[in-house]
Amino acid sequence: MKQKKLLYTGKAKSVYHTDVKGTLIVEFRDDITAFDGGRKDTLKNKGSYNAGVSAFFFSCLEKNGVKTHFLEMLDGNRMAVRELSMIPLEVIVRNLAAGSIVRNYPFREGMPLKSPVIVIDYKDDSRHDPMLNDDLIVALKLATPAELMKIKAIALKINTILSALLAKQGITLVDFKMEFGRQGKTIYLGDEISMDSMRLWDKKTGESLDKDVYRFNKGDVMATYNRVAARITKRPKDATPKKKAAAPKKASKRTRQKFHNT
Ligand code: 5GP
């Protein structure tokens, strides 16, 4: 398969056309951002850790009957995917209270939610991804009521599968974000599921194993991503990098409060 023209470039991934009709290539770059792009860094190997974990999750989900855009890995950073018409929704499933729902509602951090809570945001950086409700989604013609029902059912199924898979590795799936797309009338899971888009806590220590390490300067991000990727996919850890990565710049308190966690 030949990589062709760039179709789209996001904050951490680029999407390319290919010479195969209906197939695109997603490249996971080493860029990492937070607070609506208010903070940016490039961290060596980050792309491959996220690509590896995403591919692993997509394969598990497919085996469990969830339709995803994943076709195959081409190399450490590049994934061949089914071309979808993406729906601009960020579908978040939460099992424990953390992040924006603790900031915006009277939940205590780490409070278990009786049943998973689905929150859907409008994917629009210029508006800081505002939260939607079902009526707004239908009024904006982002999805039909039937599609919305289907998306929520798939999201809950994915949550059940991934929560069980991660629990076996001693990891709690606190919350995660998904994006969906259509091909004809079929809804597929698109985008990625990786440490950038999930909150993962070590069951024993409560340690963050995800992008919160970067967002809130909780430690060495790449050492965490390497460790957690190895733990999830059960591959041996890379050799420890000799040079310690420079600590990324701190975002101002105001920026941290204003934007939520992209
Ligand atoms: P929160 O609403 O608490 O900021 O985020 C909830 C979950 O969804 C977290 O796991 C977070 O990483 C993920 N999430 C929310 N918005 C985005 C986004 O714009 N990009 C990515 N990659 N993940 C997001």
C-alpha cells in the first residue's frame, strides 16, 4: 500500500490517502498536547506506544464483535484504517469520577459511579468541545436518534470489554473517549484508544498511567507510557532510555482551569 497526500493533520495524528480505495493511513506522531493545545511537546516514541495500544484494543474489540476502522499496522507508528465519514462527537464513558466532571459537578475525585456515565462533547476546539445532550445532537443533525442509541450501546459494550481486559492487568479504567464514524449506514469506532484518551489508574497504588502524568507533571510521561503499553499489550518493556527526558513546560494555572483535557 502506498501512502499518498495528507488528508488531515490533528494535534497528535496525521491521516493520509492511500492508493487503495476506501483505505487511509493514520500516523501516530510523537507530539503530545494538553489544555486545548495550550501546552505542546514532542516526546520520542510516544506515537508508537499509542499506536501499539490502539491496535491492541481495536483487535480485541473486533474479536468481541465491535466494528472498528482498524485494518493493520504498517510499522510502529502507522496504521491502515477503513475510511469513515467521521461524526464530530467525543463520546466519553466514565466509571469513576475524575477530570472535568469533578471540576464541574459535586463529585469527589475517585468516587465510583453506580453505573457507567456517558458524556458526549461536540468535537470543536474553537468552542472548547462543549458538552451536548441528545436533543442538541439531533437538532444539530450530528446523528439521528437511532444512531445515537446505537453509539451509546457500542460505547457501553466497549467499556465492558476494556474494563475487564485492563482489570486483568491490575488497571482501573476510570474514563475514556471514543470517536465514531459511518460507512454507509454502519457505525464504526474510529480515531484511537490510547493513553492520550483514557484515564488509567493502577489498582494497587492509584498511580496515573495516562496523559494526566503529562497534564499535571506527575512524573516521567514516556517512562509511564512505555510501562503501561508493555503491561497492556504484554510485550517486553523497551530498554530504559539513557537520557532522562527534559520535563515539559508547565501550563499556567489559568490555562489549566480554563480548558479541559485535550
Ligand atoms: P475530561 O472530560 O475529564 O477532561 O476527559 C474525560 C476522558 O476523555 C479522559 O480520559 C480524557 O483523556 C478523554 N478526553 C476528553 N476530551 C478529549 C480530547 O479532546 N482528546 C483526547 N485525546 N481525549 C479526550
